[in-house]
Amino acid sequence: MTVTTVTRQDVIDFLYTEAKILDEWRLKEWAALFTDDGTYDIPPLGEPDADPRKYLYFAHDTRERLEERAERLLKKEAHVEYPHSTTIHNYNNILVTNLDSDIITVECNFTIHRTKREVMDTFIGKHFYEIVQQDDEFAIKNKRVVLHLDSLRPHGKISLIL
Amino acid sequence: MEQFIQDNVEKSEFLVNRKVFTDREILARERAEIFNKCWLFIGHDTEIPELGDYKRKNVGGRNLIFIRSQDGEIRALFNTCPHRGALVARENEGNSRVFRCFYHAWSFKNDGELVGMPGQDGFPEGFNDEGTKNMKAVKRVESYRGFVFVNYDPDAISLDEYLGNAKEYIDLVADQSEYGLEALGGVQEYSVRTNWKLLAENSVDLYHGMPTHKTYFDIKQDQDPDLKKVKLEGEGVELDNGHAVIEYVAPWGRPVAQWTPIWDEELKNDMEKMKERLAERFGEERADRIANYNRNMVIFPNLIINDIMAVTARTFYPTSPGYIEVSGYSLAPKEEKESHRMARNDNFLEFLGPGGFATPDDNEALELCQEAYNNNTEVEWNDISKGMWRGAGNALATDEVQMRNFWRQYNSRIQESLKKEAVQE
């Protein structure tokens, strides 16, 4: 079997697809983008490499937890997101490295807008991905969301998936 | 005189006028009568363990430097240069023997004493003999079991007296550890578009648990099919000076120490040992209370200590009637081992904080209250009557006695100031 050659553009298309899935609230599909041991992390502000034992994260999700997160947000009783907010996930300045390795690494800037009840909040920062190939498809092994904010004000919450 | 609460014991009805959530003049009065006079939480002493460690804190509208000075004393310095007023410390935290204002380069020791300024020949000898050019410190800084408070009223009663019988409940939290609790890094700084008193209420409200947090309990139910065997049951207690607590059993796991099936056997064994040790230290009954009972406590006006699926402290300040800045802490035993700490932190994040599965829904509820107070002119009163008919000392944890205690304290402070003005006029 030949190893499928992937290009930088393939990786970028995968990220844009993830962003589209999130903006369309297809959250179960989003969780399915992760490997069985996939993780989703949002470290504390200003401490991107914080030890999760000593620091309080905003999210430190195992695959199981991120699936619960996705499923919860689709319920009517996830009040903060019912009715669903409108979101736009913009990814740019995408740098793909280790394209030939088992784990492809990507960093990109993001600007994510969320609007609900006529209030818009904007989240900015950097995403760091570890992406692997399984069954000829990409899967996310880790997504790390490093917010470039001084505080969660006036956002107040990270109820959406970033 | 205008009444903000209706406390009708005969009718078992307790009402709060919604104006207190929206009125700017009331907020000004709260600043003067509550935030300028009550003991306010500034931080935990483990946030600044070493000499020279500091953190910037906003407390009651002031910019403070929370610092362990070189003499070992914990101080709260007003973060403003005595010269022309610029903010002196500009980094959020660090360790420093000296602070230097960048504007004219006046330098201060970390207890606030002025130690140098350029162009000294322009000032007379003995210019700072009275110490008026030192960075000013909050006069009253006192602590209880690691929780450090400031008070802007130099004549305030002592913290010890102020906390009163709430200390008993702080002890139950702190006694989880033999070596003391420590604050984790990454204090969560967020906001809610709501009035500050609504978060005080919500933080000690068990009544909303099931309807507001159904999605959390759904997840818990999946994790543990026997979950429903433990109900949310307990009592609500009025404490001194407007403080209050609910104490109850709940189905979730508690790091110290109520095991739950999502945790492994090793943790189960550890927790059994922890309980044995607690029983050695405090006897069976108190050990059971420490390990298996949850506590949501409000220290009037705005410190919450919730000892639930993890231990969180939370404080919050209004910048307007409809907007608050919240700081959320996690506290844990210093000696906790790694696997145990991870279980605790996972437990915390599953429910609490801006990215948790519950806190954002709380905040949504509070924001919807605030939004709907646009109808205040026609729909004036909130109802806080639950459990009132049961009579004093019989309140359940799912009742609202703890909020009524908060509101009675609130009302007496506000009414007292209105009375004084009426006399003067």
C-alpha cells in the first residue's frame, strides 16, 4: 500500500471544514473528527503551557469529555446556547509543519465571533493542532486553543466550541 | 422611606424590589455602605508564598497590589504613585523587592516606602518624613485560614468578629487538608452581564440545580447508573452578619472524599484512607460532614466559598448595575497527589467556570433576569419566599433562607444610610 501524499492545501481544507462544521452546529460531526484518544484543551490566559495539575484550565477534555461537550450543547437544556448563538470561525496565518511525519502539526490564528441576543463577543488567539491520518482521512489528535485575551471580559464564558 | 424588601413573616412571603438590580443611585449607595465598609476578599495567602511575591487585584473598585513584603507581612498597596498617580505595578504578577513608577521613576520598597527619585535636589530635606510620599497601603488587612480580606473602613470590626459563626463552615472546608489549602494558578477572570446580587443569590441556590443544570446531571447519570440514590438534601442556615450557607448531600464525587464510579480503585482506596485520617483527627461525625457534605456559602457581601465537586472561591464587583467582573479560584489540599489532583480538576471543569457544563447556564439565567428587569416599572418584585412557612431553623438546602439572610443584611445597611440622610435633611 502506498502512503497517501498529502499537501498543505489538504490540511488547510480540513481546518476550514472543521470551522464550517462548528459554525453549522454539526457538533457530533465535530467530535467525530477526533481520534479515539483525541483531546481538546483551553489553557488559562497567558499560561499556554500551564501544568493542568497546578493551574486551572478552561477546558481539559478527553475524547469522552469533548463528546459530552458537543452533545450537551445540542440539547435544549444547554440554556446558554439555546437558542443557538450564531458563530463565525475564521482561521488564518496557517502554518503547517511536519507534513511528512506521523503527526502533522498546525498553528493558525483565529478570530471567532459569537452573537446572541444582539450582543457580539469576539475571541482571538491561536489554535495548535496535532493531526494524524487514519483510514485515508485526517483526524485531530489534539486541539489546543490559546486565547490571546487579557480576561474573559466581556465574553464571560466559553460556551461555544472554539 | 422607600422599601426595597417586604419581609412578611405572617404571610410567609419575602419580596425584593427589582429596582435594586437596575438603579444607578442604589449602586452608588452600595459602594458607600457595603463595598467601602465590609470585609472584602482579596486573595488566598498561597497565591504569594515567597517574600516579594505579588499579584495585582481589583477589590471594591480599587487597583491593589497584593504583596508579601520583605518583612513577611502581607499588604495591600494602592497601585498608584503618590507623586502624580500613575499605576505603578503594570505586570499582573511577579516577584519584586522594588516597584518603580515609570513616569518620573520614583522607586518604592515592596512595603511601599519611597526609596528614591531622580532630581532629589529639587525637594527639601525631610520631604518624606511623614511618609506621605510612600505608596499607601490599605490599613485593614486581616486573614482567616489563608483567606485574606481587606476593609477600606479603618473603624471596621475585626475580620474575626465579622465572620462570626461562618468560621465554623470555613473550618470544615479548610480542615480537608492537614497542611492547608492552596490556590491553583489560572484564576478565572470573567464577567457576567448581570447585577452582582444575583450572583450572590445564585451561588448559594440549590433550588435551581435540577432545572438549570439538567445537562450536567444527564452526564452524571450516564457515568453512574446508581446516581439517583443520593438526593440533593440538607439544610439552609442563616449565619452572622448576612453570611449564610447550605449544607447538603449530593450525588457527585467529592475529592475529599466521596468516591464516584468514574474514579479508579486506587482513588477509592486513597479516599477510604483519607476518611479514616479525618476520623482520627475530628471523630466520625465531623469526618463524615467534611468528606460527604457539600457547602455553598456566601460571606456577605460578595465572597462565595463553594465546597462541592471541587472547592471554588468566587468574588465579584459591579462596574454598573448590569455588569460584574468575576474572579473564580480553585482551592485544593497542598499535599494532594497528582492523580487525585487531576480527578479534582476534571471534576471542577466538568461543572464550574466559563468553560464548564454548568456555570455558563447559571450566567445565562442571570443575564436573562437582568434583561427582563426592563419590565420593572410594571413588574416590581422578586419572590424569595421558599421554605419561609417552615419557620426558623427548619429550612431545607433547597429553600431560600440563605438568600433572605443576605437580603436582610443588605436592607439594613441600605436603610440605615437612608435614615441618616433623612435625619440630616
